Amino acid sequence: MRPEQLRYWLGSLTGQIVLVALCALVLVQLISLQIYRLEREEALGLVNSRFTLQRLMAVTRLLHQSPTELHREILRASRSETLLLSLSRQAPEAGERNAVFERIVRSRLNYPSVLDIYISAETGSGRAVAPPPEHSHRHSIHRRPDIRLHGGIELGNGRWLRFTSLVDSDTPGWSLKAILSLVLLAALLTGLMIWLLQRTSRPLKRLARRAERLGRGDRAEPLPETGPSEIRETLSAFNRMQERLDRFVTDRTRMLAAISHDLRTPLTSLQLRCEFLPEGEDKLKLQQGLKRMEQMLTATLRFARDDSQDEPMRDLDLSSLVQSLCDDLQDAGHGVSLEECEPILFRGRSTALRRALQNLLENGIKYGERVEVRLLNEPGHIRILIRDFGPGIADDQLDEVFKPFTRLDSARNLDDGSIGLGLAIARTLIHQHGGELHLTNHSRGGLLATVLLPH
């Protein structure tokens, strides 16, 4: 998996939930192992203490019943790696005594020669008591022991049976079986979670793609309402929103077309009445105003009619479309140049895109006389740059020109047919494709129109 794919997967809902679940699984396993180790040590300590007491009582009985010359051999045979025994005439060092263990030994040893019993119990790692020097070669311990019991039993003739009980502090680690079990459990959990999350997130991915298509004006069938109840409610709400938006846009376009069409009748009547007025400046101004109204109604009807055609989305070669527009303008004698570029595929409406780009090119020719066009296929979007060599636009007017019926050259003759809808229509059509249109003044003069279309 490449680094960018890994980052994308970790940024997804499935990747993040799986990562959290695996971290939780490992944490639970570590806590469980630590609890098991602590309980195991406690259980071993208790078992070792009981075993030590039993062996001490057995050794004490054996010492009483055996000759003195055999005591050394008895102690040598009774020792082990976890129980060190020795005979000494010195009493154990003073410390905190354990009355429970002492009472157990006293109750089971009824020998009159047993004068005193001293047992000290410790839990956890404590101080290490070395074995007697004469037996150190047989009881060498390579790891630090965990002392549980130590003390002595006073026998006759001033002798003490000294003992030290050790317990192996080695705790179970990560064996191959434990690691394999954890890996299998993690793999099973990961597989089930990926299947469940992908099944749950698949409707959300369809919703994201459909929302993107809706933003580009691509109408489609309602989404199937599948998945968990929350997902189904979301898909149902999106389907209702899409239906309401379609109805709103359709009603608005029809109303605009109806108003523009109905205004033609009184406009025609006014034009006829104006013809009977005496010649003069008033008649000329009325005729110019009526002509401007007629141009506005014609442009509005054309826009409403084109918008209601509902042209289907299809794959098209954007480079060829721009090239054909530039060729048509060049054949008409205009100065238009297009920088060569590779074919760029784009899904959109050919007629709508042609009209938007044509409006931008014609504006550049009208006010800048010469136009340069560039197409750039960049990551995430397609950039179309249209630069003219005119006077440009004041910075505070760059957004105003997109408003319908806005003209900065108000003194220009109306015979050119311009009424201020070209840029508004161009931006509306580009927005319908999910794109953006921006105007800026070029650093070397002229106006630069930048069209951004998403892949």
C-alpha cells in the first residue's frame, strides 16, 4: 500500500474505527495479561507458603527422630531451589512476626524440644537472604528471588532451624501461542469490522457522489434507501431535497419565461403608439428605451428556454470544444490564439459550456480586441484562462459585472445588442457544472477570466 493510499485509508471512517478497535484490543490484552501475572504471583506465593510450612514441619519431625550426625545430610537432602535450610546457634534477625503462620506450626508440632518459633512473612519483592556459604554452590539463583517466608524454629541445645522460602518471580511472557491467538483475533475482528463498515458507508459514498452530481446540475433517479435506519433517514431527506430543488428551479424558470413572454404584448403596443408620436427628442428616447426592453426580454427568454431544455450530461473533449470556438472566431477575422494542449475529458453539457465560453471569448474580443486562451489539466480541476488586452476593469467593479443587466459602458450604443447578461449567464452555466468563474486584472494589462471545472 502506497503512503498516499495509507493516509486516505486512515482518514476514512472505516480506517479510523478499525484502528481504534485494534488499539483497544491490544490495550485490553495487555491489561488482562498484567492482571493474570499479579494473580499468578499471589497464588504461587500462597501455595509456596503452605508447601514451606508442611516441609518445615516434616523436617523438624525428622530432625527430632534422627541422630545428630545425620542432621547435616537431612538438611542437604531437604533443600531445594525455593527452600533454603540451615542449622545455626544464632536467632533470626528481629522483624515483624507473622502470628498466623506461627500458630499453624505450633498447633501441628507438639515436640517438647521446640522452644520457640519465629516466622516473618513478606509479599512482593523483598530483601534477598543468601543461602549458607557451605551450600551456595548448590543453591545459586540467577534472577532476583521473591522472598515469602523466612525465620527459624528453635530446637534443643540452643540450635535454630533457619529457613528461607523463595518463590520463582518469573512471570509468563508473550509466547508464540499467545501472539498467534492475538493476531488471529485481530484479523477476525478487522475483517468483520471492515465488512460491516463498508456495508454501512457504501450508501454514504453514493450520497456524496450524487450530491456532487446534483451540484453540477445532473439530475438523476432517487437514491435507494438502504442501510441502517440513520442512513435510510439521511438518504430519504436527500431525495426529498433533490425533488424540491428540481421543482423550485423548474417553477422559477417557467415563471420567468411566462413573465417575459407576457410582457411582449404591452411592449409591442407601446412600440406602435410610439410610431404615432411627433418626431423629436422625446420620441427618440422612448424608442431607445423600448428597444432596450425588447433586448432584455429576448435575452431572458433565450436564457429560460436554454435552461429548460435539460440537456443531458455526457463525456466530452473539452480541448476540442475550446478549439472549435477559437477556430470559429478566427474564421470571422478576430484575433484569438489557443495554446496547444493534450485532450482533456470532462463530463458536462456541451451546449451550455459552449455558450458560457463563447460569452467570455466574445467579451474579450469586444473590449480587448485580442484574446489568448490556455487549458491546464491540474490535480483536482481543469483551469481555463482567457486573457484579453483591453483596459481591464476597476477592482471594485469585478464582482458587479456578474449581476444581471449590469453594463460598465453605459454610454455605448445599444446597437451592439449587449444588455449585460453575458457574464451572468456564463457564471450561472459554469456553476451548474460545479465550477467557478473569477475575473482579475492581469499584471501586464488586460482582463483575465479564470474558469475552474472539477474533474
